[in-house]
Amino acid sequence: RGSYHLEEAAIAGHPGARYNLAVNEKTFERALKHLIIAVNLGCDRSIQMLKECYKNGFVSKEDFAAALRAHQAAVDATK
């Protein structure tokens, strides 16, 4: 039941819910997709986790750079 509400919140655009879906996801590829979407929505926790994935070689330099730009754009849009 909790995962249903989490998924609904993520679909509605809640960055924290997207982050939580990434943390709770069983497959790495899906978790990474959730994480990138959360980064694109401006979630700070997600950018930190994505940075760790990049440092450990799970995310390419290009994908990480694109995510950083999208994160900055989302943060700037909320100002």
C-alpha cells in the first residue's frame, strides 16, 4: 500500500518520492532511471547519490554532466 502512494506521488512530480523509489528499487537500471528523474526535478539527495554512482563508474561522464545541468536548471526555476 505504501509503495502505491509513493508511485502516485512520483508520477505527480514529487522529487522526494522519486528518490525513495530509486532507493527501494530492486533493479539497478530502474533505480538509476528514478534517480535521474529526481535529479531533473531538483532533488539534492538524488544528485549526491548520482555523484557517488559516477565516482564508482556506474554513470558515464556525459550522463552525469547532463544530470547536473538539468538539476541546476530545476533549482534555478524554483528561485
